Amino acid sequence: MGSKPYFQVTGLSKAFGGLQAVDDVAFSVAQGSITSLIGPNGAGKTTVFDLISGFLVADHGGIRFRDHDLTRRRPDEIVALGMARTFQHLGLFYQLSVWDNVFLALPGKRRERLWGTFLPRRVLRREEGLLADRTAEILEFLGLGSKRGEQVGNLSWGDQKLVCIGRLLATDGDFLLMDEPAAGLSDEQTTDLKSLLRTLVARGKTVLIIDHNMEAIMDISDGVIVLNSGRVLATGRPAEIQANEDVIKAYLGV
């Protein structure tokens, strides 16, 4: 018997009224890979992300991460199991500092909010120090150390994207879902993003991306899944997808 996939969806379906947004979608993601989920606008990509991260409940189908059935798990339960995601709309605390945005996303900070009233002060101080060290580590890794005190709303779009990734890393998840991380970035920033993603994989992360930057997707991805009208149109390595006539027709509308 072969080993179980790191992440797998089978027969995933979701309808909104009479619209079948996701229709019998199935794919898997290998551990330690960068996999991209692409397709024309309205193909169902973000709905798939919402389903596998617990923000929507599937009508049919299964979602497995490692040995866990995620099909009807809440988003917070899924994060606790090691999967986390970003969104197209960054959802940052724009009035707070770079430091605070990342610091507040740490799992230990969530525990403190739940149990802080009952813990001895010395325990809280020790944990606070560990959380501060982790925040500093993340910001230095992302090149944001010198901007730790800046208000996020005053940052460039590219730096706001980095803060969003910082919050993602703060969850300590192993499986990272990124919704359009390259959107709005310059060519130089996109090159930096690709380098960052490769470094994350080298450090043991697995990444699933939605993006419309085809040049970046084909350069960075180990595998590509193409959706069209809510269904999987093709899967394969980037070169295979680029040569697939059905994919070309779906994008060109011919």
C-alpha cells in the first residue's frame, strides 16, 4: 500500500441556490511542495479554499489533512491542527503596529486570552517573553524588523502583504494556504515572494496558492490544479498545464 496523501479532497461539492460553485472536485497536495490552484475568474477557487479551511461547509465530499477529517471542522480547529490561510482582502489591524499584528496572531496569545486570569504572573511573564522572541524572529525573517513599530495602515501594499504572511507564520501551521499573494506586487516584489515561498518549503512548510500571475505560478509550482466552472479541468506539472489545449481554451475562451 502507498502512503496516505498529506492533504486530499475527494468529491467536494458546494451549491449556492441554483449555482453549483464547486462540483465533484478532487485533488491532493504532496508534503513539502508548492501547489497552485488556478482557473478563470468564477472558476470556484476561493470557494474551494473556504471549504477546506472551514469557512464553508461542503454539501458533499471529504477533506483530509494528515490523519484528520476536516470536512465539518471549524476554522479554529483546523488552524490548531496545523493548517492556516490568508485572504484576498488582507484583514489586518490597520490602526495597530506591525509588531502587534503578528504578536496577536500567535497561538500562545490566544491561550493567554482564555486562561490569563488563572495563571500566575511569573508564568505569564515567561510566556510573554517567548512570544516576543517569536514575533521578532518572524519579523526579521520577513525583513520587517526595522518597521516593527510602524502602523500597518501606513505601509506600502507589498509590506502589508508581508505582514499578512507574518500573521500566517505566527499560527505555526505546517500547511499554508495563500489566496492571491502576488496580487498587486511589482516584478521585484514578486521575485522576492517566490524566494520567500521556496525558503518556507525548505524550512518544512507545504504551500497551496491561488493566484492569477501565471508567470510566477509556472515558475514556482511543483504541481498545478486547474479549475473551470467549479470542476477540475486538469492537473499536472507546470509544463504539462501550459501545453494542455483544454486549459488554453478555458483561459482564452475559444
